[in-house]
Amino acid sequence: MTSSHSFGYLSLVLHCHLPYVRHPEHEYFLEENWFYEALFETYLPLLTVFEKLESQKIPFQVTLSISPTLLSMCLDPLLQKRALRYVDGLLALTEKEWKRVKSEPAFQPVVKMYLDKLRYYRKEFVDSYHHNIAEGFKRFQDSGHLELITCAATHGYLPLLDMGEGAVRAQVATGLQLHEDFFDKKPEGFWLPECGYQPGHDSLLKEFGIKYFFLETHGLLQASPRPKCGTFAPIVCPSGVAAFGRDLESSKQVWSSKEGYPGDPNYREFYRDVGYDLEESYLHPYLQPEGIRRFTGLKYYRVTGPTDQKEPYEPNKALQKSEEHAMDFLSRRKKQVAEVAPHMDRPPQVVCMYDAELFGHWWYEGPDFIYSLFAKNHEAGDSLAFISPSAYLRKYPENQPAQPVFSSWGFGGYSEFWLNETNDWIYPHLNKACEEMVELVSGREQRDGSVERALNQAARELLLAQASDWAFMMKAGNYRNYAEKRIKIHLVRFHQLARQIRHQDIDLKLLADLEEKDNLFPLIDYRVYQTS
């Protein structure tokens, strides 16, 4: 095969996801900070990049997967209020730091940078997005710059929920319902949580109108028959749904903290934070009420090297390095495309898939890198065309039929991170609860309003127990106790409701309490668990 084209396509795909963490029963809750940190370190910086590109009339196209749990938190008035409290506290600390570093010139540029950015992000959060950043994503969807897709309701790891009849369907249906309700558009794509693919799940996606999903590299390369174009073109499953494979080379350049860009000596060092560097008495007003030390987001050092000796962070040098890395990234993609193009009947497509939180939170300069990707490519005459997966399928509707294999991303590539000696105990409980949910929903008895409310809340509790994040935390070791507690709490709540539903004796006070604590998916319909 030969190609008359000298260019290729890039699909930049960012997966925006956080576990559902909301604790109205506590005024302050440490794990809620995950959401606030992501707001002001990743999502608002990304929206700022999109605003800048749009204002400069630089073409850009990004595919964002917005998980339903993240969307639910964005829409929640309590978390919106607490997010504002969080940034106000951080601004107060930064202003205090600005006074302190007057005698330390090496740190003045970085503190000034934080002050300027935080003030801008706060203003955007309040004035432009009305405390709800999902409004920003919707605006760029409506302008055609973002393709927004969805994910399973609570990011349940679908291959390991497959034993529970109705579990996968409920995860898919509930996630799609929330997405369409807010974004006013049916998503064409679907992000399989942890890229966990089980043959046959694509047929379910087809039922719901999904046109494509993403696979880890080996999930596509080992398809039958073997894909002739590797990961440089999608394949079509027997169901008719297309599958795009992750490009390994571009992933490694960005993911790897040692071999990839984030490990550059000029970039900000993540683990040196004033929350641990400064005296507790000085920080106390800005820590958790219990005085627990935590990351504040104020980090004044650069990577420097592999030792604990770190040099002050220099924002301008880091910005310059992000531009250089963006040009290097584009150069390497052009080289990839040039090598592959002569063997294809169309321009190659490179699918670059990342967790969105890598950009800004973990790799502070990541949003600058994304801006430079589009700006430098535009300067070069757009020799690489950024394209969404749905646009690619409209342009090239004929693709090789093949059956992908069971696979995931993460350690081992075949579910090992979500099924091992640290977390295997959870699945019998989850599958048993799902069986019980199906039985409750299949009952033919008359149901009053309180029973239907209880069924809907039982569905929420079951979905929350199924989140893949809990199994991940158990294996990673971070927040293991919190993850175990969350699974157990949601299963206990589910079984409390199930007993009351069976006896048609609903404790309305308990039900109202659970509806307040776990209030996501307001339009949920327990009938998604009906199997016939």
C-alpha cells in the first residue's frame, strides 16, 4: 500500500476522572481536597489554555472523557462552595508567603506566579463558569473544539463486574444518562474505565448508540485478525463499534517521570511542598482543623536531579522547556507518520491517551505543553492534523474488521492491578449485591413512592461500591484504609435499603440521610438493573 499524503493525524485524548468524594457530614474532609486540587491545578488551567488558543485563533481539537463522578462533583452546590473556600484559603496563604519571601529573592518569581494564577483561576471559576467548570467544557464542545465523551457511571472496572448480571449495563446506562442530560448531546465515544475491555461489551455500547471506544495497545495489536495498520488506524469490532488503540511511543514521552518530559531538571518538583517544608505553627490556619500536614500546591523547587538537593524553581525557564518539548513531541510524531505512511492507504493516526490530571497537577507545566503543541503545529503550517475520533470515522468510515482481546492498561495489562491479593475479597460481595439488586428490581409487587426512592438509592450505593478507584488504592497502598471503608460503607447502606425494600418498610429518615450524603445521579432509574 502507498499513500499520496505526507501528513498524519493526531488525536489528543484526555481522561478526566476523580472518585466520588463528598462528605457533607464533615465540615472539612481531607480526601475532598483531591477535587479542589484538580480544579485549580488541572481543569481550570486546561480551560485557560483553551481560552488562549481560541482568542488567538489557533486551531485546536481535543477529546475529553468526563467521568460521571467528576461531572457529579462539578455540579454539586456543596462542593462548589467548598472549592471556593479552598482557593480563598490557598490565596491567603500565598499572600502571606509573598510577604515572607521578600527577603528570599530566589523564591519571589514562583510565589508571584502562584498569586497571579490563583487570582485568575478564582475569577474564572466564579465569573466565567459560575462555580461549575463543566460549563466551560460544554462551551468548548458547542464551539467544536472539544469532543466530550463519557465513561461508566462510577468508573467501575467492567471486566470484573461482568459476573454480576446487570452490573455492566447499569454502569453504562447511568453514565450516559448524566452526560447527555448536562451536555445536551449524546456522546459518540466511551472511555472504558482503566481501558478494561471484555469481548462482548462493545455490543452493549452499540445498543446505547456508542460509535467508538479506546483500547490499551496490546488489546488492539493482538486482535484477530491482526490489524494491518497496527495502532495507526482503528479496527471495527463484530458489533460495528470502532476501537482505537493507544500509541505507546507518545505515551511514554509524557507519562514517564524518568524517561519522559516531566523528569526534566527545569520542571517543578512535585514532592517539595510548603505544607511539609514550613513550620506547623506558621501553616496551622491553612491546614486541616486537626493540624494534619498536607500538600498545599505551593512548591518552590525544580526537579534539579535524582538527589534530595533541589534548586529554586524558575518559571520562565520551565515555560521555555515546555515549548521545546512540544516541538520535540511534534517532530517525533512527524517521524512516526513518515515511517508508517508508505505502508498505509491513508494518513496514519497517532492516538495520544493520558489521564488529564497528569497535566498541571503532577506535571505542572503540562497545560503549557498542550498550548505549545497547538501553537507550534499551527506555526509549522498544521502539517499534523489534530482530529477527534468521530471526525476520523466520518472521514474514513471503512476500517478493518477485527475482534480485540481482553485487556487493560496498568501493571501487567490484564486486570492485575484491580484483581490481586490486596483487593480480591471485594468482588464476591459486589457480585452478590448486584444479584440482589436484580432480584429486587425484578419483583412484581406494587411499589409506592418511598420504595422507588429506596430502590434508586440502593442503585446509587451499589454503583459507588463498584468504583475501580477503591481497588486501585488498595493495590497502590495509598489511602488503603479510606478505600476499604468506602466499599464497606456503601455495601452496608445497600443491604440496609435492600432489607427494607423486601419488607416494604422504608425508614424515611435513613433514606433521606443517604440521599443527602450520596446524592449523585439525580435522574437515576433503578430499572436499569432489569435483565428481561
